[in-house]
Amino acid sequence: MPRANPFTVPAAVLVCLVVFAGTSWAAAGKNTLALFNLRPTNMEAMGQSGEILFTLVSALEQEKTVDVMPRREMEEMLYQKGLVQGDNAAAAAQAGKVLGVEFVLFGQVTEAGGRISSRLQLMDVKTGRVRRAWTPSFADRDAILAQAPAFARELADAMASGAGGESPGTLTAAGSGGPSLAIQALRGVSRGDRIFLTWKFDSAMPVSGFHVYRSEGVEGPYQFMGGTREGRYEDPVVKKGTTYYYRVGILSVQGQEVKHHQTVMVKHSGEKTPHSPLLMDGTGHVRRVVFKFVPSLQNQQENFTITTYPIYRRGGQDGQWRKIQSLDAGKKSQYELAYSVEDHDGLDDGLAYEYSVASEDREMGESPLAEAITLTTVGRPVLKVRQDELLRKVLFQWVPLDGVDGYRLYRKDGGESWQKVGERRSSQSSELTDDRGLADGIQYAYYLTAYDKSGETGPSETVHARTKDLPSAPAGVKAEGGRVKSVRLTWTALPDPDVGGYAIYRGTEAKQLEQIDKVRGHDRESYTDKGSGFSYLEDGTPYFYAVESYNLFGADGELSPVVSATTKPRPQAVQELVAVAAGDAIVVTWRPNPESDIRGNSLYRSQDQGSWSKLDVLPPDQTRFSDKDLKPGVSYRYQLIAEDPPVSG
């Protein structure tokens, strides 16, 4: 059996490596390795292996004899071919050929009682067989860091063993100094006109098949009877009442044979047994399979009264047949010739299972197993982020699966629990958008499942996607001062259609700004502040401003640096205003206003200390006015007020 190693790799693989361009990958002169995600066997084990495999990759880099395929390129190539990562040996071998690597490390991980255990297998892509298997475990992070170098060396040695065209060493039986090749539980039984042999073996052993030998004496001589690739053999050349002895030899992948001295004795009774049913078509579904079989007509012809049909399944690591249920021979529709069998007991996603059926009569005699059929359950979907960094939404895609009713998308953020956020009720669906309650600038984790009327697959590999950040502050914010009771702001618009507009902040102190208005449109580049309500800004007063962008959902982005500007002071008073009586008129004169931007001068008059009334608005360059609208005996007063232009936009 393979040696145990205390190094453990948990479930989800998050390894960041350099991405090389191109559609194929290979590294000359080194063993090439693809690291698959380890399938979690329970929810507790999800998300455990990122740090572990990162540590393993770092340790392999120190070994300098193994090239690990860049992860992103591996995922892209598998996605394009509709293949998935998993813990199935056949799938690993197929994926390895597509990826162009020599080896694939795959397996599964379990967490129970705070301890994480795993089963890792090294697939030799060229031979299509598992070269080595490990069952490491760890209790804490320090153990991972401590054991990673030792495991990396052991993994590198396993990849180098027998590689590179070297001549294979002499293989011997277990315990004699060579590779451990052994079988267990060799058993034999006499049924009907033949003898059936079964044995157990580690599927991780580098074997290509078995040879069966028979003798009529325990000491031999043993004669070759035939070969098989499985852990069973049927010997049809037997005599009633004769005792036979059997031994099994193991064929290595290098073509050599290891002979074991484990012997099983079987006496052939020659008793007749029922005939096997005939298996018909079957279909794999989500974590279940359905198939049919028809009884053998020979049983009725030979007067066998069949009472039950034992159902057997083979799958998993030990490759042994297990009885999973029995069908009552009387429970069948009278309108149907075939029996229907449904198995949903502990089946996993995307795995191949073999099924067989036997006939059992009322004397408890059981027929040999029928010729087996292989059925594969629906695999887990392969989820891919089609586009992220979008405004509160993420786009996904996947390769459609046959035999499902639809797909469900799950999401979580940080420490939150997984929640279903989307569903597509069509087997041919391949795209979905998540826009339910997303926040800005957050990274989310996602997985996808497929479902049918009876069940739901396990989660796909976890992918991560990030929503778009809040908009940045507009650049180049400037405040134009010297304006009449107003300040004009300008900035460089953000070239982002997801920007809803800009919020304007103002204050009389740089550290105390309040929002005064919003302008819509990402392409807006100016704003004129005329005050609030019916109140204009104060004359000659400094104001402080900042501009803040906001997105289409109204969420505020980054605030710009604070800028300031001062409004235009009030115009200066007119100097040397003089009124002189000249005949039937009063001539008013004054000095020109030194300010060049005033609109004009308003002249007011008061009679006998009464109220003021405006006589006229005079151009700014006029310095003399003759008032002839006079009355005898009336006292007149005059005042001249300089006026600014009206407040503009």
C-alpha cells in the first residue's frame, strides 16, 4: 500500500502563477504537472486548500525538477474543451492529454472535527494509470508549512520514477525491496458450471492487468488460465467434484509480472444456478442513474423460480462489487417486460459507475452477475466569469450540460454564508447576470450548480469577481473668483458613462463644506454658484469648494481637492460729488469711477429732505448731469450709486 504522508491539501485551489501566451503549454526537460482542485466531500472542506497548494507550488519551485502548468491557462484550455477538474482518474487522464502535461495531481479533501484529511493521486497521463497515491492530513498551518518540502520531494520522486526513457528496475512482490504490488482478499466460489474468483487491489498501483493460474494441487504445477484487467475472473473449464487452487500474478505498467503465493482453494460442486438477467439501456442523471434489465427466459424453461434480483454497483477506489438493493421479482408492471432500477445512494457528480444484476431463486441460489453496463452521472458545471468590474453586476458563462433542467448561481461575500442569487431554467442556458444587491468595489465568490427534478449537483469550482469601484474625483477642479455675487467652477469630466453626475460642495471654511447642488451627466464640466434660494453670494467674500462624482445608483465617489475663490467686492463710492445751481438748472458733477467693470451710475434726488427717487441711470464714463426739472423754493439733495452688472450664469 502507498505510504502515508502527513502533508495535506484541502479543497479549493487558488494558485497564482505566471500566465504564458498561446494555446498549448509544455516545458522541455522537466516533468510537467497540472494541479487540479481537490473536490470537497463536505461543506466544511470548501475553501481550505488555497494556502496549501500555494505552499506546495512554492516547495516544487525549490525542487527545480517539476514545472507546474500556469493555472489560468489550464482553466482556459479545460473550459474550451468542456472538461472539468475533479477526482475521477479517467477524467484526469483525458484532461492531461488535452493540457499536454505528463502528470496530473488530483483528489479530494474532507474536514471533520477540525482536522483536514485528503486523498491525492498522481495520474501518469501517458499510461492512463495512477502512478502513486497519498492520504495526508494536517491539523494546523504550521504543519502545512513544515511538511510541504518533504511532500514536494516525494511527489517529484514519484514523477521521476520510470520517466525519461530509463529502463525499469526489476519488480518484486511486496516486502522484497521493490515497488509494493500486492492483492488482498483473494476469494473463490463455485456457481453453476463455473468458478468465480475475486480479489482486491489498490487502484493507485502501477499495474496494467492480472494473470490467473490454476492447479489441482496446492504445490502445483500452476498453469496459466487467462488474463483480466479487473479484480475478478470466471473459470468456465471446471469438473464437478474437483478441487482447484488458484494464484494471481500482477502485470506492471512496464510489462513485468509479480507473482504472489497467496492461494485460494475452491471445490466445484457442479450445482445448477439461475441464469443472469440481461441489462438494457441506462441514463445518468444528477447524482442518480436509471437503467433497465429483462429476466432470462431460460430460468422459466429450466424451472427456476426467481424471487429477487440483487442489484450490484462498482465504483470508487477499491473496484469491488457491492450489493446496493434487491428488487422483488413480483413487483413489475404486467404491461412491461423490463424492470426499472434507480440508484441515488451516495452517487457523486461526473463519475462512472458499473452496474450488474443477478437472479436469485427461492433456494437462495444466485446466478453469476450479468454483463455490466457503465453509467456516468451528470458532472458539475464549469463556471467562468465572462466580465466583471462592471457597475453592480457580474456576467457569467458556462458550457451547457445534457440531462439537466437548469442551473443555480450562488454567491457569498467575505464571511457571509452562500446564497442563491440566480437561476436559469433551461439545460441549454449558458449565460447569467448577477445584479441582485451588489455593492460597489467588492469582491464576491461564486459557484454554479446544475439540477433536475430529483436533485442538484455539488458546487462548481469557486470563481471570484469584483464589482466596479466608486468613481474617482474629477480632475482639474478650478474656481473662478472676482465675479458679481457668484463663483464659477470648472473641471475635467470623467469619460465614464456609469458616472451619474457631480455633487457640488461649498463652505466659508475649507474644513466645513456642505452639499449645495448636483449636476447630472458624466460629461458636465462646469457649474455657477449664485447662492441659495433668493440670496446671492456675499460681495467680496472668500468661498471654498469641492466637487464629488457619483454613479448611476447615486453612490458618492471620491471628493476632489478643495479650491477657493472670492466674489467681487462692492463698487467704490463716487468721489467729489458736487451740485451747483446754474440759472434754471442744477448741475451735478463727480469724478470718474476707477473701476472698469461697473454697469453704470444711478442718480437719485430728494426734495426738501424727503424720500429718494431715481432720476436716471448714467453710463459709467459720464461725469456731469444737468437737472432742469426743478420747482421754485424747493431744496434738492443728490446721491450717485455705482452699480455692478447683473449676476450672470
